[in-house]
Amino acid sequence: MNYNFDEFVNRRGTYSLKWDGAEIIKQFGITDRYDEDTIPLFTADMDLPVPQPLIDALHKTVDHRIFGYSVFPDEYYQAIQHWFSKRHDWKIEKEQIIFSPGTVHALNVAVKAFTNPGDGVIIQRPVYPPFTSAVEGNDRKVVNNALIADDNNYYTVDFDDLEEKAKHEDTTMFILCNPHNPTGRVFTEDELVKMADICRRNNVVIVADEIHGDLIRKGQTFLPMAKVVEDSSHIITLTAINKTFNVAGLHCTNAVITDEELRGKFSTEMGFQLSSPFAIAALISVYNDGDEWLEQLQDYIDGTMQFTQEFLAEHMPKVKTYIPEGTYIMWLDFSGYGISAEEIHDRIYNKANVILEDGTMFGEQGELYQRICTPSPRPLIKEALERIAKEFEDLK
């Protein structure tokens, strides 16, 4: 089946945070302006239709007409095992899988299960803001192992700094984002092994957020950390269908924990959790029959990123950008304009009426950056970029 990702599906009036959540978006401090002409490209969900097998599975669930408490059938676990074996050559045992109603929820559970108040938790800024809130919101301390950017905004790990911070007796956890949000790095096997070894030597538990692992550029290879290391007993891997298949509203994350003791502590802190019949049916359908759609989606996103880079090079050459190795996020460097973060924000959010995400939300390293989520119809991306370019014409 061929999918038309250029089709614009109107999401207004469908309870969409992105398109209907004006008041919440303003409360979050993302923007002061939000009206019927706003183009929101700030949140990591897609404005693109989901796979047909998923739609069929959800219709079948609706047609049953009863939506009671639901259990996880063997098919649920088999679908997860099938997907990761086929796409990532990673063998997962059924008992290693623990359901969570969301990735951020799982992060908070892990922090509470494996650290104590006052402990240090390593994150790598600039990074997804809920990493910070999962640490500070649970009375732990952020320990920033900042990624290092070269002149082309290619980010790498500061291993000396990571080792030094992991050695501290109060540092007990490292939250890894791979593929990394917002820089788009897909870490290599060598990088993953080095990070894992440092943490193992220093008794630091790793929570590896790998929910963007299927959203990588053609020609790139994503490697789950727990697969490439010899000893994965200190690693908790978070996976999800939410980003890959645009079902964030169904809240379906799975933790993979190979170590029995870690698994027991995580499960105890998580407590008894059930899912909805919709999330269960969704996961089974996409992991069994979502390959064709995902291949087309990857081609489309790759094309959109190429278009975005070329547009900016022609119309806003002072913006430094690059095509990331993974995710559907682009990390745009506006420092070449020589203006403040506040003025960059005003020109984009208030004057162009486009909502991106200010880089400062990802840490101090992102002060003059903007994050744009690209999985929208390309004509919509084009309109948003044209509006932004117009507001920066006087600074050429």
C-alpha cells in the first residue's frame, strides 16, 4: 500500500495537544501567541496518518463494543520479540518485558526505584526536558555530562567528564537518550560500550531511553545498548511504539530489563499496571505488520529533512543545520544572527506565528537553538519555513 504523507489531515477539534491545546501551551511558556493561523511544530508527534493495519486493528477493537480491563496476551510479547529480533537482531525474553503507561512515567519510576533523595543523576544536555524534571522533581540532583559540539554541530560524548562524574559516590544513575533528542546522534557501538563500561565500573544504573530507535536515516544503524554490551545487568531499556507509529495518545511503553534483581525493584515501584485494549491491539498490529509503512515514512522524513536543509541554506544561510542521524527532529543553530534568544523567539513565535521549541528548554547549551519536529506534510513545513525566513530578511 502506498501512503500519501503530503495529505493534510485536519487535527483541530480532535483533542490534540499540538493543535487544540492553546491554553496549556501558553501555560507551559512555549508561546504567548496561539490562534487559528498558528503552525505548531514543537511537539514530537506526527501530523501524518498511521499504518492501515493499525487502523484495521483499532476498528476491530471498537466493533467489539466492550472496552473493559485488559490483560497482555502472548501475542503482545511475541510481537515485541519479533520486532526487535527482526529489525535490531536483539533477542528479548518474555519475562524481561515490563509495561509502562508512558516513557516519562517509566523514567520517574526508575529514578525512584534505583536512587535516593539527594543522589546525582547524569544526563547529557542539551536533552529532552523531562529528563531534568524526572530528576529534580524527585529531589535528586542533575549531573550534566554535556555533549560536545564541533563547528558543524556534530555532538560527541565527553568520556573523561563522564568518568569523573560517575566516580562520585552520590552519583547512582545515568539517563541515556539514544537516538539523542534533540541533537539526533545515533551513538556508535564503541560509544555505547564505553558509556556502559564506565557506569558498570562505578555502580551506576543506566536508563536507556531508546524510543526513537526505529526513526533513523537510511544508511544509519541503531544499536540497543543492552544488545552490544557483554554485561547488561545494570541497564534498563525503554522502548515504545509511540514515536515510531504516531500513537503517543495510546500510552504504550515497554521496559526491557535483563537483570532479575533490577527487574524486581522496577516492577515493585511501577506497581500493578494494565493497558487498554486499544494499546494492546495497536502494538500487536504495528510490530507484526508495520514495516511497509515505516519504510515509506523514513523515506518521506529523509526527504523533508533534505528539503529543510536546502531551504535554510538558500533563504537563511546564517542558520547552521545538519541532517541528524536519527529522530525526526532538527536542531537549528541561530547564533549566526548575533541576536538574543528572546529576539529569535519573538521573530519566530510571535511574528511568524510558528511554534518550535526554544533551545533553552533543553539546557543552557541550547540557548541560541530552536528544535523543529519535521513529521508533518511537507507543504506545511514549507509554509512554516517561508514565514520564518520572511521575519529574518532584514538580518541577511
